[in-house]
Amino acid sequence: MKPSYQIFGSKNSEDLDVCFFVDSLNDTKKNHEVVKMYTAQTIFNTTKPVNANLAIVKNGIVVQNFKGSADELNNALFTTYDLHEQVYQNHIQRTVPRILESRIVRCARTLVGHFTRTDLRIQAKAALRADVNMQIELLDTIELKNYTDFGKNGSVIEVYKTFAFQLGMTIALFADVELYTKEAIIKTFPELEHYLLRKEADSEALQKHLELFIMMVKNRKKS
């Protein structure tokens, strides 16, 4: 029996973010197999690549999920439900408090992970094996303008788009502002628009947001 699901995220995303609702989760390899199976079995009527997740919902909230943090997925599913044509009713009944530390970790790991195919690959892989503090220290040494080839991690335009999304979401959450779509991030941080819309742009504005993120994390650690 195929599970129910919801589409979520930005309305005009180039891929289709989908969350399948399941009764249990397995190890990472098995979860990937389940995602692949459910995606293949489901007709979405789109040519967009499908980016699928798995979640367990109890009492109207996500209590466990495959990729990412449960609080972020829960609130994204709830707040972006009406942006998409849905087959099933909204499984999420309410938002939950966000965990800033989880967002910081996700952002830092995502950014550092994109340097594993550059001349920083040794440092990046070491930082990924360590904690968020080492990842922040590595990011603090990086001038984005010096990196124009991210190898298999994607083109500069794709990498910048990911960086802008991660940084926008995370910086906003420091002020208890939750952003879950490109449109919402652009409204709050208009200087990130070119990156989020995959337009050619230099790294200047993105560098400023990277430095702001690093400063905010370090100041939070001090306090």
C-alpha cells in the first residue's frame, strides 16, 4: 500500500519536494530504498526531479523523519501546504518551536560539504568529521570569490543558490523568523535574489551573509 504524501517548499522550485508519511523508519540505506520505491510508484504529473523525504506523524506533528530536522520539516509542511496542489489533506495540525542549534549545524555542514571537491577537500572532510565549531572555523577562512569550481558538488550557480537558501533561513531564525521558500527569503533578504533565482552574480553579497552567519554563531557561543 502506497503511503500518503504532501508536496512542500517553494511554489516555483525547480524540483519537487515531497514528504511520504510512514509508520516506521529504518537505517539510511533502507530509507533511501524506500524513498526510491515510493517515488517510482507515485504519479506526480510533473517533469521536475523529485526530492523525497520520509516522516512519522503523531498527534498532528512530525516526531521523526529521514532527512533534516523534525521541527523544520514539520513547520515547512504546515506553512507551505497551500502553495501546492495536494492530493491529501494537511497531515500537520500545528507548528512547533524551532531548534536554532539544529539549523546552525545543518547550515554549516551543508556549506562545508560543498568544498569537498575543491583544494580545501582535506580540511572540509576533516571538519565534517568534527563538530560545528571546526566547520565554522573553516568557513571563516573562505573567500567565495576564490572558488569557481566545486566539481561534482555542482556549478557555481547551483552552489550559490544552495548557500543563499541555507544562509537566509538560518540568519532569519536567529531573529525567530521562519522562512521556508525562496520567495520568503528574497522578501527578507533582497540582496540574495540573484543567487536564489540562479542568475549570474558575483559572490560579494553572498560573502557578506556568510560572514554575518559566522559572526552570529560566534557571538551566540560567547553568550
